[in-house]
Amino acid sequence: MTEHIKKKTILSGMQPTGSLHIGNLEGALKNWVDCQDDYWMYCCIVDWHSLTAEYTDTKGLKEKVFQMAVDFLAAGLDPEKCAIFVQSEVIEHAELHLIFSMLISVPTLTRMPTYQEKKDKLDSYGFLGYPVLQAADICLYNADFVPVGKDQEKHIWLAKDLAQRFNSTYKKVFQEPEALLREIPLILGADNRKMSKSYDNHIPIDFTEKQTEKRLKSFYTDPNKQRKGDPGNPDKCPIYLLHKIYSDNPEKEIAPPCRTGELGCVDCKLKLTERLNKSLAPIREKRQELLKDPNQVWDILATGRDRAKQRAGNVMDKVRSAMKLSYRKKK
Ligand code: SF4
């Protein structure tokens, strides 16, 4: 990863939740893998962010970070092409967060949609400042782009705003990051809500084939289709959403026989099980290989950290210099 070659930079982050599920894979990770040939990628496991919701019980965090790193690699992120690292290992994230926190007002933060949504449950200073830390994550690498879905554009707005404020207050140091917008497929879980580990409705990548089959059997389907022969509506069914990703021709092969009743939900789920397991097989195989040598994974994180620190350190030198925060005698 020699950065003398002219390429734009992408910063991506994910909170460590342990091993990933197919919603994470299809919603983010595959896109990161697609980007790694064309951009300098910084893939950050944002452990400090996870403290905003869970700061008391941190004993499982190390294992969650490890499992996430394993899934990143198993899904195809190449440590030669992208720096994979843990946020708290690059202390400069905290430094820039602090500096940015001086440039934004409390009312602006309290108006942020995520704060409004969760303020009754999470009212810590850390949670209020979460978007500022996110902005620092992005600007610390002078990222050109952050890959997000349309609904997350607001997150980038704050990073851009803080970059502008810093540049106009002190000196131009920061690139103004842009959202790299992409289509995120809708993936619902077993209970027809958004697939999420916290709802326990997900299909983890590290499930066995049998576990995947069992989980898919429990999935919600169109409630009007009770048995084979009943006409169904695939547009109301999370199984059909998954067929759209994992089957070659679902519009012809799945939707019409579902509608006529010719295809029953049991068979439909079995077809999906087979295809999903086939698609996940290489990732699962790579996972098993990586788990045989955990030190190799920790070494990759250490190398990623060093690369990230180098870039972050250069940016922070410019930040301190722009702010005249330098108290060493001249050589
Ligand atoms: S046949 Fe398939 S698409 Fe139709 S309702 Fe059943 S599971 Fe869903």
C-alpha cells in the first residue's frame, strides 16, 4: 500500500458487533471490496463508537473486534490494498474529535436525527458528540469519499461542515468529504423487520449450512399464503428480497409461481437456502482458515494501524500547525 500512486481516499467504518450477518455483507462489505482496487481504503472498526451504547460491559469487545476483522478478510478485503484497523489504536481520532467539538454548538448536535431518535435511552455526553467523532474519523484521513446509502447522507454533511469551519477558522487542512452514494439492497430479517443482530432476526455469515436452513425456515412469509396452492405476494415477503440477491432470475423463477400458488413457501425457502449457502461457502471456508491462525489476523490489524497512524499523524501535524498548537523550541 504505497500511497504515491494518485488515487482518491475512502474511509469506511463499522461498529464491532462480532461476526457479521448477510445484511452487513450485502449492505456494506461487498461494496468496500469492490472499491479497494480504485481507492485508498481505510476500513476502521470503530470500537469507541460502540461505547456510546454499551460502555459498562466491555469485556467482550476484543473478541467482537477480532471476529469482525476475520469477516472483513474472509469477505475479500485485501490488507495489501486497504488498511484495516481499530479506531482506538489510532489515538488521533480522539484528538481531532476534541478539536472539532469546539467548532460546533450543542443545539446543532441536539437537532441531529440520531440524537432525537434515541435521546430518551442514551443521554450521555459521548452519545451527543457521536457525530463529531464520526466527522473526525472521516477528516483524519482527509477522505474524499465515504460510502453510504441515501439515508445516511446527513452523517457526511456534518463532516463536511466541520472541515469547512476548520479551514475557514485556521487554514485549509481538510478536504471536504463527499458521500459515495450506492444502492443498498433492502434486507429484512426473520421477523420482517430490518435485519439486525439486536433483533436476533439475522443470518450470521458464520452460521453452518444447517443453521442457515433452520433460520430461513423460521422466516416470515406472506401471511395470506398458508399452504402450497394459495396465491402469495412476493412483494410482501423477505424471502423474495433475498432471492433477488441470491437467485439468478427471481422475477421469472420465483415471483410468478408464488403468485399462482404453484410454488410453496417450503420449497421456495429450500431453493434460497441452497443458493445462499453456495454464495457464502467461499467466505465461510476462508473464515475457517483465518481462525486457524489468530495471530495472523492481529498482525494484519497492527499493520493497518501503523498505516492509519502514519496518515492520521501527517494530518494532525498540519492541524496543530494551523492552530499554532506547537510548544517545542525551534531547532
Ligand atoms: S413462495 Fe416464496 S416468495 Fe412467495 S410467499 Fe412463500 S416464501 Fe415468499
